[in-house]
Amino acid sequence: MSDRPLILVIDDDTDFLALAEFMLTQQGCDSICVEGPDSVAGKDLANLNAILLDWQLGSLDGRDLIGPLRERFPGVPVVFVTAHSSPEVAAESIKLGAFDFLTKPLDPPKLMVTINQAVEHCNVIRRLRQLEQGTDEVGFEGLIGVSPQMQTVYSTIRNVAPTDVSVMICGESGTGKELVANAIHQQSDRARGNFVPINMASIPAELAESTLFGHEKGAFTGADKKQEGAAREAAGGTLFLDEMTEMPIELQSKLLRFLQERVFRPVGGNADLAADVRIVSATNRNPLNAVEEQRLREDLYYRLNVVPITLPPLRERDGDIALLATHTLQRFAKQYSKSFESIDAGAMQVLEQYDWPGNVRQLVHVIQRAVVLNDGDSLEDHMLPSELKVSTHSETHFQKPVRSPDVQPLSSVEPVTSEPVTSVPVAASTVSVRPALGEPESTEMDTIVPLETLEREAIANALRICNGSAYEAASRLGISAATIYRRIKLYGIDVKDIPDAG
């Protein structure tokens, strides 16, 4: 089975079919081109990724065909092709359930962007169905993602869960650290016991010890009855200490003793108690910095950090934004009795280009808000908060990217010119061939150059200076690697002629 996307083209113009087949082949797609919907009989369309449908097929109206095609190929996006573009055509296309529409003659960059988005949409829908049916690894114990970064996380969880070693989970806020801790618990022999999460940042310092180890009646003012602590509650199970670096330093020595000897003493108690507990901790800080700042004891750090798990930020999880957004949309649509089924191309582009400083938690809240405040079958870009439509470029959480004077960060870029670029080696692979970049028409002060053009030229210039290394170019521009890959794809940057560093 070919890994190339399969596109069905339906048009009564044989010349157009030949041109479409040529253009799709040039862009790395397989195609099946037919003059009418009845001609698809006997064709192998099991792995169909998208359909290009003519708006007017002789006496047949494409608007009457889209319904049967969507029913026959559920989840496969239909893109209308028309010789007469107008706002009314665009509006009616979307209303009929089309993914997008293209105008004749076909523009190669626009065709490729639309096909890429349609194929990705189709893959997301298929992955969601696999997730629901449990037939593929697109999720794991409440975590959802197919990116290589998340597959590494899943693998680590599987390996560490059957043991009793301590695990420390690091990652930005909103990346799902508690979900990972719970997955470790559910995959372990302790799954029958309790999973007890404690957020150390939310507990007043004077109550932290009592919350963790409990207290006897009368141990302090207000202690009118005996209380079991989290350590006792988690006996036989897992104790999750979130925001570990916020634990009072004086309590950390008592936690260290508990980890070493498996005994603790409640506040006001006169005898030690034993508890068989597995400790999983988490922090959104760099734990080594916390040790240097004396917020975390060094001996406790090494005791907790037997196996580290680092969760990637959402902006660096290639392919997961679309999957998470669509899954979340459908979940909230069901919860709030709305009819939303999918996210249109424009809205998905906004979601994928945003850097998500709040990570998965922020994405979930954005989708929830959109579902609550709007109605429709498809989530559109006007339903999203305006702040998502301002492109931002976040740096890595723990370490700033290295920059040099010859590549300016995108936040300060001026109009630049570059030689035409046609192909760049990207992580041992090659970006697909797209039309070469040109120079901005003018850099005069009275000429307004679109920001898209400036960003496009800045990326091309950085790739040239970095000898085609997308990773180095991203670092020196001050953006994530995932962002530059998305921009290369979005702008159709061809990088064939950039010299390789060797």
C-alpha cells in the first residue's frame, strides 16, 4: 500500500483531468481521475484521502452529488472546483459540507495547500475513529497524540509503570502532567489502590505537613479531630505530588525520610506509621534550577528523579493539534448537545499556527468556549478568539535559542531579499517541491509589504544562511522547530538549490 495521499478527481473536462493528474503527481499524490461519479465503480478507493469535485458536470450539478459522495466516503473531504468564484459560491460550498473550493485554472501553491489540509483533516478523522474503536495507538490512558514525542512518552510509561521507582514529570503548565502520573498508576500493579493527587502550590505552608502526613486531634489550633493524610490514603497506590518545587523546604526532609524508610509520623503523633506508597512528582520548573535556588533539596531531587519524563509543549507536537482540537470539539458538542462535527480549513490553520503558551489546557478551553457560544456543523475561524489570530513565536521553556547577528529573530525582522530557493534538506528528508520565492517588490518606506511576505523571506534567508538546516534556522530565528516546518509547508518554500553544509 502506497504512503502517498490518494485523491479522486471528478470532472467532465478531460483536459482538466490530465492537468490535475499531472499537478497532483508533481506534488507527491496518487490520483484517480474520472469524468463522472458513476465511473468510480470498481476503483480501489479504500484509502481515499480527498475528492476534487467539479461544480458543474455537464447536465449534472455538483451540489447534488456532494451528499451521496460524503455518505459513500465518510470522513473524506470534498473540495469543489469551479470556473466562477464568488462569495456566494464559497458560502454555498461550505453550507453543503464542502471542505474548501478552488477556482480554475488551478494555482499550484493553492492546490497543494488545500490538498495538504484536506489530507490532514482526513487523517485526523480516521485517527479519531481508531481512538474510539481502540484499534490504533492515537491515545493512551487519557492522553491523546500521535506525534513521535508523545509516542516516546507512552513507551516510557509502559516501561516504568510495572516498577516501583520514583518518577519526576517535567513540562510546561497545561501539558498533562497529572494525566501521565495517572497513566503510570493505571498501568501498574497498584491500579487497584488509590491515586491521590496533591498540588503543593495550592496548600498553605502551615497546612502542608498535615495534608501530606495527617494529624492527631488537638495537634494545633483548629485540629478538632484526627485526620488521615494523603500518604495514608495512598497506601497500596500512588501519591502524586504536583508542583513539587513549591513544597516547604522544612517538609522536604520529612518526605525524604518517608521515601527512604516508608514510615512517617503525623503532626502531633508519638509513633511512626508505615505506608507502602509509590511517589510520582511533577514540576513546571527546571528542577535543577530549583536545586540551585535552594527551593528543592538536592538529595530529595535525586531520590524523586530516578526516572524523568519530559512532556513536550503542544507547539512542538507535530500533528497533535488537529487531532486534539477535533476530539475536543466532538466531546463538547456531545456534552452541550451541539451539532459540531469538524473544524474547517481556515479555523484549523489558525489553531495550528498559534503557539499555545497554555498548551493542551488552553486548547481545551478555547474549543469549549467556541462550542458554548456558537452553533453549526463546522467550527469556523470567526468563532475563535481574536488573540489566536496574532502569530506568536514562543521560545523553549528552559533554554533560549542561540542567535547570531546574521539571522534576526522574526520579532525584529526587516524586509530582506534572498536568492530563489528550491530545496532544503530537513532532518534527513526533503521538503516537497513548491514554486520558488521571489523578492519583495519594493522596500521603499512608502510601500506596505505584507507581514506574510516578510516572514516568508526571513525564513528563506535563514535557511540559506544555515545551509538548509531547518533546525538551526528555527533556533536562530527564535522560533520552535515545529513552527518553521509549518511555515515551510504553509508558504510552499522550495529548498533544492541551497548548498548543503556537508
